[in-house]
Amino acid sequence: MLPVVETDEEWDAVVPDETIMRPGVEDLCGRLGLGAAPLVRFPEGSQPVYAVGDDHVLKLFPAAAARDGVAEGRVLAHLQGRLPVATPQVRESGAYENGWRYVLMSRLRGEGLAQAWPRIPRADRERLASEVGDALAVLHALDPEPLADVLGPGDWGAFVDRRRAGAVEQQRGHGLPDAWLEQIPDFVASVPLPREPQRVLLHTEVMQQHLLVDPDGWRLTGFFDFEPAMIGHRAYDFVGAGLFVTRADPGLLGRLLASYGRGFEPAELLAYTLLHVYSNLPWYMRELGVPSDATLGSLADAWFGRD
């Protein structure tokens, strides 16, 4: 009942429109034996995601993103019960109609960390940063090879080369001023990034928006959205952690890295920030501010320095 979505134009016409999406989602829920459960769409997320009653979440992937649906189902099954924080349990996954895929998963408990953050006392923020570091240490210690057939990029050095070649234009497209754009090539070239690092399973978007907490004691209760997972250099996961979890707070980043068990140079993390698939430097600057001397070296220290 859901139409084919293979182009950006089809995506824009179909995915945001609940008059099109909801009948198909209701049909799929009926096929899954959940037709009587209340259905509520989550407002955020790059893919359409629905709460199905109190216990399930249904995430859908149109044909244009079908491979992401396969990957998320496989990654969640691989992680089941292996991290110190809960991840969604896969109840069922597979193909629907017209190229659509779905993952039906358990619904995690807790409040979104991004919404809760302003209310969390400093000491609890520090403990949560440590818990995120613990979770990443375990994630990165898992063998990623069972997922190599569904997760890229395969050749990390080639991936870095491609990202470096397009870094300036990506930031130009986001409106980064020329004074910053002209610094990017030399800055990235100056940072030694490994071409063949130890391969680890990466979440790639470690953000407050993908973490849940229990307001009664402020403990980490959930870690989700593994759709953009990759296999590559461990430092890549600390772009999101530094920008969107510890938010350029050197004390919190220091706590997170101490729990993780190793550190990274600020320049290395800013280089990966510039090379990240979803990098948007002007957005980060609006969120976190910029140093007065307006250099990438100072920006690296401001955002990724640690106590």
C-alpha cells in the first residue's frame, strides 16, 4: 500500500505525508499481528518511525534506503545484550511492498537525553559521560567482521580520500565563509589519519538525540538508531560524542575518554569532523561557538580539548 520511493522527489512527496504513509503502516502492522495497537509517529528521525503501542517501534525504509534497513536489522541483532546499555531488540524485519523494508523492534525506556540535558546536575552529567564512554568501549571491542557484508566503507583509506576531496564543497554548500573554507585542505592534510586502522563497529552519530536516560537517578538506559553504522577508525565515533554529547565541554569529554580508555588529539577529531558524511560546520559553529582567532587549529582545541 506504500508507493515506490526511489528518488528525492518521490521521498519529499511521500514520506512526510501521513495521509499516504499511515494506511500503509496500518496495513503492515496488521500483517505483523499488531493491528489493534495505537500507532504514533515520532516527529524526528531521517526515516519514518512509529511507536506501536507501548512495547514496539516500527521503522520503515523506502526503496531508496532499503540497504539501510537491512543494515540496521543486522547491527541490532549483532548487538543484542552485548552492550552495558540497552539497545532495541529486533522482533521482526524484512521486506514489505514496492521496495520498502521494515524493522520491528522493542521500545526502549527512558527520556531523551537531549530533552533532559538542561535539568541534569553537573555531577550526573559527568557520570553519564562516563557511561557513554563505557558503552563505546564495549561497542568498539566487538568483532565487526560478521557485519562486513552490509556495512561499509570497506577500504578506509579510500573513504578518507573521497571525503577529503569533497570536504570544501560540502561546507561551501552549507554556507561556511571563505575565510574558513580556504583553511580546510591544509588543515586536513596536516593531520595524520590512518589508512588501515584497526577496524571497529561505529555508530557514527553518537548524540544526545540517540541516547535515553532514567530521570530517577540520571542513568543511561538506551542507545539507538544504528541505521548509519559503519566499520572503520574508532576516532570517527568521537566526532558526534564531542559535538553532541559533551558539547565542547573539556571536563565532560575528558570523563568520557577516560572511561573509554584512550584519548585522541583535538586536531584528529576536527579532521574527522570535516570528513564526516553528515558534516555541517556552520551548524556546529552556531551550536558551540568559535574562538576569536578564527582558525581551525583553535577550533579543534575549543571543541575537542579535554581536562
